[in-house]
Amino acid sequence: MIVPVRCFSCGKPIAHLYEEFKEKTAKGENPKEVLDKLGMERYCCRAIFLGQVDTIDLAAQFKKY
């Protein structure tokens, strides 16, 4: 799934924050603290980041018919 540009519920732009979130959590930081530092206060926006699964690389391996 690709990160949506805006939150589905509130409409706040969030896509520009995802790369930084992904980098910091990959280094081992706590996701809650990273989201707090990025200014993500609303539950709906936080849920999108925490529920995100990167499957675009997996889907790109298959041929398109």
C-alpha cells in the first residue's frame, strides 16, 4: 500500500512525514516517540502510519498483463 497524501478521516497532509518516520523506526526508535516528535497528534493520522505495510516493492516484482 502506498501512503496516502492526506489522512482519510481529518484531511491533514501526512505523506511528507512518512519517510522520516520509516527511517527513525528502522533505526530502533520507539514509534510513539517518533510520531510525537513529528507532530502527529490525532489518532486517525497515527493509525495510518502504524498500520502501514509496504507492499509496493512486492507487487512491482510481478509482470503486468
